[in-house]
Amino acid sequence: MTKARLLRLSVVLVSIFMILLIIVYWDNVGTAHFYLHTSFSRPRSPGAIPGITAGEDWEALPDVDEFLAKLLSASLRQNISIPRKTEQLLVQGSNKPVVSNLEENVRGYDWSTHKDRNSLDQEKLQVERQRTLREFCANSSFTFPTKERSFDDIPNYELNHLIVDDRHGIIYCYVPKVACTNWKRVMIVLSESLLDQGVPYRNPLDIPREHVHNTSTHLTFNKFWRRYGKFSRHLMKIKLKKYTKFLFVRDPFVRLISAFRSKFELENEEFYRRFAIPMLKLYSNHTNLPTSVSEAFGAGLKVSFSDFIQYLLDPRTEKMTPFNEHWRQVYRLCHPCQIDYDFIGKLETLDEDAAYLLQLLKVDRLLRFPPSYRNRTASSWEDNWFAKIPLAWRQQLYKLYEADFVLFGYPKPENLLKD
């Protein structure tokens, strides 16, 4: 009898210890702010946790994952709606942006109204985009680097583009040069991760650009280890199952043109020193270059688009350091064959996709997506930009970005890849 009691007591103590250990790793960005969200890509059974269906999904979870999932679901049931006070704060705010950044002044905003697509068309569009992605991820004859690895094989530092909003159960993978500044603003408003004089920002365009891209502003997957220790991967998997995951993509070649224009045609001190100086030395044979971008621009020393393409194709580039995020391939930023995205938006249909996504997430009453830039880089510009790029280089460049073209349904630019 004594042994049985001791055994039961030890089981209770171990259970309490495990719960306390988890609480130690918890913080106010975790379970304290879990909220139900709308998931729209898969049917759910009544009462099921979004993203985790009864039956095989639950049974497939390891013991620790199952324990954490149940703990999270208990917290989720206690916080099923956004407080009314917060909702009222979010729906207020100015309708016009406060534009102070030079880049945003140069580009300007398009405040014209856009006719939204029919919801049924949007549903079909999403089904087609997800089918294309999943078919090519499953196609063994279509290969590219990192395709076959599992989610567990992805190192933490490669998960830094996955932004988490625990308040609404949303995960956004941001892709630079694909409206990511404004989507980050939306995520800040929804997660209330940034305050203005003690009050959360309620209008995305009120958030200064320098705060938007400050890494400390966002909770990203690569920060989980610091917050949750050895439970970080388990929590990532749970949230990937529970939360609505989305990303926005763009024609890969047009994205490259946009990155070049933004980082090398405008004065950017960081990119001049880190990238422009090496490019000018390696591919334009310049020496004794000015130390500042303003001096270089004044002397007419600018990186050409040809220099930029040579840099991308140069095998030494990746050996020295991985591609900068502004021209790194989407499959390397967002891991679409390891993460089952619920929504795939495209910059080419940004206005319609954004409106539809906010509606599906049931946050359209809280905010609207900020207006797009008037002079968004057009696909029709590709011919002009690549006119002086040798055919062999264009073909090599396509192979470098082929996975992004194929996975996200962008047609192969045949006119650029033939004589």
C-alpha cells in the first residue's frame, strides 16, 4: 500500500513539475493572448481546435506535442474574442498616410478604389494556387535545393521570416519586395506589438517605417528558442497546425528588378558599402571608390543591372554569404514544401487578395490593407531591363529562380530565354 501511494505521489509531483516548467518558459506573447481565428482551407469538425482535427492528427502528435496542444486549447477557450476596447481602438485612426520616408515619397500611394473579385473566384484562385504548389512539392522529378528536407531540418536562423500573431492565430511569412512593409504594419496592428504613447497603433500607415523593419518589433519563429527553450520546435509545429498561415509572392524576375531599383538606384548607405562597392570592383573594374553613397552617386558611380545579375550568378557570392533577403528565393525564405500555407497571395492581384484575406481572417472590421504604390514595377518592363543581359546569363538566372516560378504558378519567360 505504501509503495502504491508513493508511486501515485511521485506521478503527481512529476506532473506538477512539468506544468511549472512550461509556465516558466511561457510569457505574455504566448498562451495569455491566444484567440480563435478563422481557418478557411480545410473543413473543421465542431469543437475541434483549428488546424488539429480529431482522430489521426491528434494521435500522430508526440506525447509532448499533444500535452502542449491541449494546454494551448484550454487557454484558447478562455480567450475567444478580442476585447471590445481594443476593437474600438483599432477601427479608429486616420485614413491618409503620414509619409516622411524618402523612398515612400518617391513612390507615392494609389488611393484609387479597386473593384474586388467575386468571393467565389477568389476561392477557386486559392484552390488552384495551393494545388499547384502541393503538386510540385510532391513531384519527385522536380527538384531544387532543400526541397526534400523536413521542417525539423530547417535551422532556426532560416525561420526568421515567419511572423506570429498569437492574438488572432496568424502566421505571415514575409517576402521583401512583395508589399512586406505594409503586411508587417498589419501584423503590428493586429498583434498590438508596438505602442504609440502607451496605446497600440490602430492605423497601419501611422507606424514609422523604421519601426516596421526593426526585428525586435515582431515575434518570429527564430526567437522561439530564446522564449520557450527545448519546447520551441513543439510549439512551432502546434502553431503551424492551429494557425492560419499566409504569404505573398511575385514574379521572380520582376521582384529582382524591384530589389535593384530600391537598393541601388536610391541612395542606400548600407547596401552601397555591403554590396555596391564589391560589385563595382569585381564587375566594373573600379578602384579607389568613394566611401559614401552620396559621393559615389555624385561621381556617377552606380551599380548597373548587369553588375547585379553577374553578382547573383557568381558562385563566389553564396560561398561568402547567403543571398540577401531582398533577392533570396521565396522557397528559401518561406519553405513552402515544409509548411502547408492556407493562403497564397500575389502582388499582381494584391488589392483583391488582401481584401479577401482580411475578410476571411475576420479582421476586416479592424483595419484595411494600406494602399499600394502607384509605380509598382510592371511585368512588361522585363524586356527592357533584360535587353542588354546576355542570353546565357538570362538562362542561368532562370535556373536559379526556377523553383519560385514553378511553385507559385508563374509562366516561364520564354521571350527572355530564347534568341
